[in-house]
Amino acid sequence: IVVSRVPNATSIPTKALFTRDGKPIVYLASGDRYRPVEIKVEARNPDEVAVSGIPPGATVALVDVQKKETKK
């Protein structure tokens, strides 16, 4: 059941949302790398998050890329 719509929001999996310095971010694919991008959370449920600040169709990481790179 859709109760309300969030205009101009992009839906991402909850697993793709991370926090850096207390702010919500996603790791956006840029070529063969991922870069952190601060986003705004518009709405959420247990499976998905509606965000603004990234383009529709963007590829986001489902793991914390920064933590993964630190372990190397």
C-alpha cells in the first residue's frame, strides 16, 4: 500500500546508506571507484530509503567501501 509519494527522490536499498561524521552518505560509483556523497534522507522503511542528492539510476555500493579499503 502506497500511503504517500516522495517527489524527486531516488530509492536505494537500506544497506547502501552509511554515516560519516554524523551525516548520511552513499558510495556512488564513479568509473572503477566509489566516492562518498552526502545525501538527504527523505523517507525510509526497513528495506528501502528514499534519498535526494544522487541522480536516478546511480550505482551505489552495498558495503562500506572506506572500511573495506582500510583493511587492505
